[in-house]
Amino acid sequence: MKQHQLANMREHVEAIRSIVGLLSEQKFDDASTVAHSKLGLTPEMQSMCNMFENADFRELGFAFHQSGDDLGEALKSKDVNTSLRALNRTMQYCVQCHATYRQ
């Protein structure tokens, strides 16, 4: 399970890298699609988060994935500053999780 979770987190980092690249090219719609599909609270991510026994970790996961959906919506605005603020919020969850749950 640990390796599976680490692989998921690496995919999240790759999604953020992709979003940054797409933002730099002003491809907001593509970036929004990545945010929703790779970071958002999809049914698969919701199911996975529900498997965690640690309630705090589970809630942090839900908050992270909800922020991914919020990022996707912000990107639809096609406003760079709004999008960057939303990306910052999403990345704050990454930092918080990694600071709290070091492996």
C-alpha cells in the first residue's frame, strides 16, 4: 500500500508540472482538464482516500483533491493570477502532508 501511495503522489507531482507548463503556454483548458482528472476528487480518488484508517490523513487527502477541482475551476477563468493562487493552495496541501507524514 505504501508503494502504491508513493506512486500516486509522484503522479500528482507530474500533474502539477504539466499544469505549470500548460499555464506558461496559456493553455488553460488543457490545464483545467489535467487538474480535474489527475488531482481532483474523482470517484477513484474518493474511494482510495476512504481506505485510509488515519482520519487526519484521509481528511487531508480529501482536502487536497478538492483543491485540485478548485484549481481546475480557477483555470477555466483563464486568469493567470487566479490560477496561480489556486495552484498555490493545492501545493500547500502537498507541503502540509509531506511535513506531517514523512516516510
